[in-house]
Amino acid sequence: MMTLYEFGLLHTQAKINLVYREGVYIGKIKEDDGSRVLYQLNGFYVEISYRKYRHHIRHIRSFTSTFLLDPYLEGIVIENMVGF
């Protein structure tokens, strides 16, 4: 299992390939100039920030802090996740 540190050592394209292949989608935040997409991977989180047009990746941020999850939690509807 890859650690956060090992992930940080990868080249950008290797990070993207790994997240798209093994990451678990958590959520998306739309912004005026693009969007941010959050994935969970091996006990840490990876956020990919995209420009609005042409889907160019601005940056990739990986972290373990749950405080950085707050903007994503607002968009999660618990009723959709539980069979009521």
C-alpha cells in the first residue's frame, strides 16, 4: 500500500493515473474558474484542481487532515447513502 509520502514523490502523470485507477471518488466542488475533485486513496485524500475549460489540471494536493474535507461534506446528502 502506498503512503502519502510515496505518493508525493511520484511525477504528476503517475499521480493522476494512480488516482483514476485506484482512488475512490468522494465529491466535487464547482468554482467560477474550474472545479476541485476529491478522491480517497490508501488512507489519505487527493484533491485534483481543474481549470474550467479544456479540463487542464492546475494542481494536485494530497493530505490526511479531515479539516480540508469540510467543503466537500456540505455537498453530501446522507439520505442518498442510506436505504430509508
